Amino acid sequence: MTQADPAALWQQMRERLVAFVARRIDQPADAEDIVQEVFLKMSRAIDSVHQQERLEAWVYQITRNAIIDYHRHSSTIARTRAQAATDRSLRPGEIDAEETALLAQCLKPLVTRLPEPYREAITWTEYEGLTQAEAAQRARISVPGMKSRVQRARRQLGDLLAACCRIELDARKAVRSVENHGPCPC
């Protein structure tokens, strides 16, 4: 029986682990880095392995943990980026007071044209400042039901507004400019 080349065994293991990791992450190019981290962890803890027949299971457990760590790290970065985008969107936009007044002037009569349940939903949540849960309680419906009403009201209001005004949005979907382009349908 011939002795296997240790370098060849490590290379085979590396290739299998890279393929294993690449199938489980969003950025397959990061698989090599994760496997290098796995090898580093293995080298630090190899003396703690007592059962040689469980070596492969141990290696894959370290690999699964490294994948979980990778996803946690990616998730943290995504949350940080989303928070930064939200913070930027809360800054005052480019729309001036005249355009705000025009938009408010267009919206008020359009809200009255909405069917009753949608008019109530949008009035309570957007004008009276109720949360959707509070509005649901007032209307005696479920919270998902109120959320649905608010979404439909916003969509209907947007359609009515588009019929009389041209609204330009920026990349964050914030209003950049408002221009009246015809008679209001109210």
C-alpha cells in the first residue's frame, strides 16, 4: 500500500471545500477566502481532534460555521448600508416651498375622490398621523387589512395625481419637482 501525498490530499480537500462554500454564498468569488479561514482555524485546533475517523465531519463543521460567520458579516454590512441610505433619505430634499404647496393643493381634493375605506385609511395614516395598527383598530379590521388599504389608497392617489401633475423623483424616490400639466380631475 502506497502512502498518499499530503500536498495532494490538501489540494483535493481545498477544491471540495471551495465548491461546497461557493454553492452556499451569494459571492462565489469569496469562497476561496472562506476556505483559507477554515484552513487557518483547522491548523489552530488540529490537536484537539481525538477521533481521526471524524476528521472530515469536523472539517465540514468548521466550514459550515465559517459560512454562517460570512453571512452574519454580510448581513451586518447590508444593514449598515441600508441605515445609511435611510439616513440620507431623511435629509431635506430639493423640493421648494412653492412645489410643496402645489403638491398639497393637488392631493387634498384627490383624497376626497378615493372610495370610502381607502380615503379613511390614507387620511388617518397620512394626515392624522395614526399608525397603521391604530387605524386598523379604529376601522375594526386586521392590521394586514389596513396595510392593504393604505397601499391601495396610495396607488389610487398616485394614479389620480399623475393625471393632473407631472412629478419628477430622484434616485431615492423623493419628490424633486412638481409641474401641473392639465386640469385637475376633481
